[in-house]
Amino acid sequence: MQNVINAYKARTNFGELLNEVSYQKKSIVIQRANKDMAALVPMEIFQAIVDVPENGIELYSNQRIAEFEKADAISADLKQKLDSII
């Protein structure tokens, strides 16, 4: 279950919330007018989110593109061999 607190209570109990997040490894959602606005998360979670290698997404995309191009070349080669047999 998610810990949810409204913005006013978060402001008035900020030190306590920091302790819960830091020492008890809780995540807390802060709401304003019953709308999720932000979250307090332990540093380990934050670091995992922001420590994505530079260009990590592009490198993965380029790798996948290369794999698709290789598969396409193999498919074209197989089609050509089948056409020559038939």
C-alpha cells in the first residue's frame, strides 16, 4: 500500500517524512486537492532512476535497429534462395 499525505501535512511534518523515507525506506506520495503531485523516495530509488547511462536509450535503439537489419538481410537471403529453388 502506498503512503499518501496531503501537501499541508507534508510541510508541517517534513522532518518526520524524511526520516521515514531515509531510514525506513518508505515511499510517500504528496497530494494537493486529491491529485498526486510529487513523491518522496529513498535515495537508492532516485539514483536508479537518474543514473541511466548517457545515450543509453539511443544505444539500445541503435542495437535493436542493427538486429532488425540483420534479420531482414537473413530473410531476404532466404527468400532469394527459395525463389531460385522454386
